[in-house]
Amino acid sequence: MLAVRTHAAGEPLRVEDVPRPEPSGTEVRVRVAGCGVCHTDLHLARTDRLRISRPVTLGHEIGGTIDAWGDEATGPLRRARLKAGDRILVFGGWGCGACRECAAGEEQRCERGESPGFQRDGGYAEHVLVPHPRHLVGIGPLPADQAPPLADAGVTPYRAVSRAAPWLTPGARVLLMGLGGLGQFAIQYLRRLPALTIAVRELNPDKLALAAELGADLGVLDGDEELAHIGLGGPADVVFDFVGSDATLDYAARNVAPGGLVSLVGEAGGSFRFGFDRLPVEASLSTTAWGSIADLRAVVRLARRGRLAWEVERMPLADAQAAHDRLAAGGVRGRLVLVPPGAQAGS
């Protein structure tokens, strides 16, 4: 089967012919209908900043259909009401299943966990092997090549906004940095909450127009720091950093209110020296990585009810390097989704 793999940081992606995986035990094989291209994929391919086991097939936003499974997966599939041919999303937090975090339903926080596209082969391929049916979420009538962004771009900001709920009270001022795939979902979740003022900071003026379409109150181009304060009426009670560079973290620290929250979501490799002299008094700094399986199910429910909007542009799987280059150049409005050969649109 066709797969796109990374062998060394900074090297071009390789399109390879690899054996189709055969499931055993509790494993489920998924026929990939589409796999989203995420900025994290760029960081994985180009640097050694994130934990990755090379060579590996990239891709963690995976939509597809159930294709085959091992003998021990039959019972769990039946209990999950899933069967061959069902459309699914792959939840990427593959925990050990036995530790305290896994028992609490927080497998994405498991210290022994592995993830597709990081330590295990992911969805830039015609098939992907998932270790257990509990990592599959049925999506009903949603097209499996349209739904992949929900598995990261949709669920991660859902988690971030949920964890920021104590700060997101009526009248709260919110500053969102970076309107990529995650930021576009974040605005939609924030707009479901009452009486927030939302500002978006971006490098690209076209993205600010999109922010207004999605419901942002104010768009701020990079460098207009004073405008953010004027538009919000003061420093932000919550800053969501969907970039995660040194520069954006520094900006967040300067623009969060006393007692406020900086929520770091983007994985651009930035760092922040934490101390009393770096943040306003009693301000908090938190991170969000992915979400739980329950979070993903909640996002899928919203999508199935028509409560979420997102744009997908499909590209052939073999053009993965071109997709990475386009995303790095900053010209992608929605989410690029790589489609394997033979996959039917809308499947």
C-alpha cells in the first residue's frame, strides 16, 4: 500500500510502497478515506522538538471505515455498536489502558501512551492499524474524508475552551492568537458562550476577514498591540495561543490580565521563563494537548447536528510534501486533507 513517511528531521517526505498491516488481537484496521494535514505534522517532519519514532508514517487526523480486525476486537466492536464499513474517526491518544489517567478516560495524558504519526504509523497511508476499538468514534452520516479535522483541529480547542471555563464568564475579554484550523473551531466554541468579547491576532489580513465571518469582535494584525487593549477594553482575561512560539508566548504574557489565563495550545516549539516577574499577579499558565475520547465524541455530536462549520481541501496522498509546503507558506484557509488513491469523495 502507499504511505508517506518521514525518515529524518528536515528531509523531504518519502512516498513509499509498504506492506498492508494485518490486524491481530484487539487491533482494528481502518481503510483511510482522508487524513488532515496539521502544523504539528510540519514540526514533526522538520525538527526533533516533538517526541517521534522514525521512520514513521505521519498523520493523526484520520477518518475512514472499519476494514478488518483481530479476534479479540470482535466483542469490543460489538459493544461499541461498530461493524465493518462503518465510518469512523480515530482518536489519537493511544494510552496503555491500565494507568490512572487511562482509567479516568484521559488516555491522551498516559505517560506510556503512543500516537499515530508520532510513535506509531499514522494516516498518511491507505490503511492504518489502530490498537483497540475504544480508539474509534463512529461519525454516522458525516463523510469520512470531511470529518478528519475534528480529530485534532476540532477536539483540541474544544478541550482548551472547556478547561478555561472558570475564566470565560459573561463579560470576559478573550484574545486568540493564530487562526489556523484550531483557531477557527475555537471561535465557534467561544461564540456559544454568553457575552464574551473576542479579539483575534493574526499575521495574515485574509485570516482576520475569516475571523469576522466566524464571529470575532476584533481583528488585530501583528504589531498592533495597543489596538488589542483598546478593542477589548483592557488586557485579556484569557489568551489562547494557537501558535506557541517564543514571540507569541511573550505577547501573551504582556497582554493577559491579573488573575487571567494563558492557554498554550500551539506546538511551534516556543518556551517561556515562568516567574513572578513574567506574568501579572496571580495569572495562570496552562497547556492543552488534544482532548479526551469523551471530548471527541462531544465534538462529533456538534458536527452531526450542524453546529460546526469547517472547510476542507482534498489533495492526493502522494502530494503530501506539496501540502506541507503550502501549509508552511500560510496560504491555507481551512484544512488540507490527504486522500489515498481509490478513496471515493464523500465516503
